[in-house]
Amino acid sequence: MMKNVNLSQLKKVEIILEGEHQEFATDLLDRAGVKGYTIVNNLSGKGRHGFHEGHLMFNEDAVLIMIIAAIPEELVEPILEGFAPFFNEHSGVVFVSDIQVTRLVKFKN
Amino acid sequence: MMKNVNLSQLKKVEIILEGEHQEFATDLLDRAGVKGYTIVNNLSGKGRHGFHEGHLMFNEDAVLIMIIAAIPEELVEPILEGFAPFFNEHSGVVFVSDIQVTRLVKFKN
Amino acid sequence: MMKNVNLSQLKKVEIILEGEHQEFATDLLDRAGVKGYTIVNNLSGKGRHGFHEGHLMFNEDAVLIMIIAAIPEELVEPILEGFAPFFNEHSGVVFVSDIQVTRLVKFKN
């Protein structure tokens, strides 16, 4: 039995895009109500990523970042909708997966 | 039919915390019986991460790391319990998700 | 209702191996029909990773990379089969998990 930890079922969103668009992406997350995120810097990438048909997704020299956020399920849809016009113009991709996150419970005694 | 590979159902644990606490975290994993891990260095982060209420999770200048480990399900609970007192004092978060991992089978002939 | 985005159910493959073998791995992915991938550079790792029995998986000084690709389920098996002989000789691991990926639909009007 876990006394000090709880697991919350959330969605993990991983947004891969060119680093120059970081502020656009984090502003969008902020406005959607996402309370925090973690960024992996200096990724490299290649190709169409298997699901972005018709043109190269990234050229090999692009500096990419991955923004990771854990969000309630009801935020997934507005965030994807918010990114859709951006991804009509720019390269990138969003992964969505199920995760459990520790919700920390303070000792109270 | 896969002759040379097997997939084991494990849990992926991703621990994001300030880099200065790396040794604490890896020691805890070692003592819990985790046999290996991979570390992503030099992350950046911001905000309360959506589930750590009441104070900022990271300030923007903190150097963060993410420790990734693939562990049997029965280790998830003791590890989360082990981290609970730490996260009462320090910023960070743990993600838990389902993964399949290749268990490598040597050719024998 | 999501008008501009669709989610496709795919498999996320995360391949962790020593950086010197990057080209081998990406060539294998290319030949398997994977259309793109993202690479996280300069990971560090330790230990047997919990599933590679009998010898250390990485020494602590190895420069590791993680190659991330989102692929259709039917490509998982041939890719794992393709990597099996490599992992008989070299350290590394492959994680497989379920993800949903935005399939971007262009505005047409």
C-alpha cells in the first residue's frame, strides 16, 4: 500500500519542433492552462517522421527541441487544435501517450 | 514470428529533477534493485508541471536531468515511496508508463 | 470535435545505443521503411538496464544516443529482428510503447 504517493492518470504530450519556435509553443501551452513543461534541447532529426506526407519534416541541420508536458486529458484536444495551423506552415510533430504521474502528498502529522 | 527477440512488459520510469541531486536518485534506484538507467542531461523546465500545486516546480535557471529506467512493475511502488520524502523538500516529478523492452536472446546453435 | 487534427495510433520506438553506431541504426530504420526519426544526443548511462543479463550494458564513459521513431505496428517486428544480431555484439536496448500522433490535415477551402 502506498502511503506517501498517489498516481494520477494523465496524458504525456511531446512536441518536437524547431527551436526557434519554442516561445510560440510554450505560450500556446500557457494559454491552454498547462502549468509546466520540460524541454529537451539540441535534438537532431531527419525525414518525414512517418506521418507527415509530401515533404521533408526536418532538414538535417535544423536544431530541434522536444517539449514534454503532463496534462489532463481534456487539454489534449484544445492543444492539438491550437497547434494545427502552426503545423500547416512549419515542420514538427506531437506525440500523445498515457502516463501516470506522482501526485505528491505532504506528510501531515 | 519473432525468433531472435522477445518483448518484456515493463514500466518506464522517468524522473525529472535538478542535476545536483543525480547521485541521490541513482543511489536510490541502485538500492531498490534497478540494474541500469539512462540520463538525459541539460533539460530546461518551467512552472508547476500541472500537478505540483502551490509553488513553482522549477525556476527557469535550474539545470534539470531526466533519469530513464525500465523496471519490473513490483519496483514502481518502493521507488515512488523512496522518492516521496525527497519531493517533499525538492522540486521534481516522476512519470510512469507502460513499455515493452527487447529481451535479447543469444543465438545458440 | 477536432476539425483540424487526427490522432493515429502508432508505436514509439526508442533505441538507446552508443553514438558510434548511429549510422548503422538509422540505415536499418531507413531500409525498414521508417520515414523519419529524432535523435537525443549525449545521454549517459550505467548498468545492465535491468534486462540485459550477464554483463554491463554500458560503461559509464560511453556516449549514448536515443533514436526516437513513430512507426506503424507492423514495422516493430522487422526492426527488432534487424537489431537482434547487433545487440548480440553491442550494448543497447529498445523500448516500444503506444503513442498517438497527430496526423495533420491541411485546411482546404
